[in-house]
Amino acid sequence: CGLPTIVENDATAAAVAELRAGSAAGLSHYVHIFVGHGLGAGIINDSMPLQGFWNNAGEIGLLTWPAELANPYAGDQTPFSIDELAVMLACDSREIARPGVLEKLYAQRDSVLMRWLDLNSKRLRLLVSLLENIMDPQTIVVGGNFPPVVTHSLIDRAYPLLPSVSARSHRDIPRLCAGALGPEAAAIGAAMLPLIAHGSPDFRRLSSMRGRSQTIDFEKRFDRVTGAPTDDDISS
């Protein structure tokens, strides 16, 4: 349609939502681990999303895990994901993503789901240590497409956490906690992005340049959309 478009991945969108209206409200540095059909992290650094030179910051689903954390029952599915659990349950990932399915399995203490939780709580424990020592966040929030009961169980099993620079005796918030917005966080964040971009030129620059190989004059494009005169309008 010829209009500027803000493009963000689901992990970063969820991180923005939790920063503005969720578990990370009031923070300036935090990491949002997004567990969905893949595994990603939205990294908020000094209240702004960290994207990296190639726009790949937070692609933790591509990590190589230690041999003791491998899953021989999940084939080539991304570790720590809905797709990994679906393979273990021998069903389609869309089936377990339906409302109420995982909650029922958890209430029944399904053995496969319990095994998935046990394995991925150990992965989460290692992941938290890595992210804390590299990013030095105020906290790490876990969210994504899993229902709250599964997310909370995963976090509870991850404690006690490994030593890191975040293991301080005086803390106002826990090192690891669940997101407050649930599976809707990514959609809520996506809805917020245009409003945030209107009020934050720095955020607009980050989002407008995501995935582009050539520099664009994003301010001129933004001014044209909002009706403000641009240099081209003045010169003509």
C-alpha cells in the first residue's frame, strides 16, 4: 500500500508488551524468553529493543545444547518449543496449541509433558545463566504460546538457578519470572508498536531498518504519512 510498515518478530513484540504493560513494567534492561513453535528472545537494552547488526539478536533457538540436554525423542525440531513437545506426544502442534489441551494434560500429570518440563527446566536454568552473564538484565521473563500453568511449572522447576552476576542478595524482583500477558503478549505488543513509533523517533529508526540492506530516510517517510511537509514538498 506504499505506507511505512513496522516489522518485528514475535519475541520482540512480546518483550515490548511486557515492558509497557506487563511483568517488566518500569524496567529498562530485561530479556523476554519466547517459547512458541520456535525459541527466541526479545532483548530490551536501555528501554529499547536490541536487534543486532543482522537483526538476529535473540535467536537462541539456534543454540547448541550440551549432550546431556539433548532430546532423542524429538527429531530435528527446535529444542524447547511446542513443536518439540508435539513430536514427543505424537500429535500435530496445532492440536496441542488449542485452548485447554495442555492445561488438561498438565492436570493429568501426563508423563510425556512431565518429561518435557523436566528437560526444558534444565535447559532454562542454563539459558538464564548465559543470558544473565552476557546481558546483565534486571530480570528474565518467560512467555510465549504455552498456557500460564505450564509456564509457571517450567519456571518453578528451573529453580534453584545457577550462579551468575544477577545472583545478588538485594533484589526487588526475582531473577526469573513469568510474563503477565500470557500467550496474547506478542499480539498486544504488535498493536502497540505503531503508537510507540509515533512517540519515539529512536524506536522508529530501529523498526524501520529491520531486515533492510539499504539505508532509508525513515523520517521523511514518517512525516509524509502524518501530513507534515517534507523537503521535497517545500522544494516543489
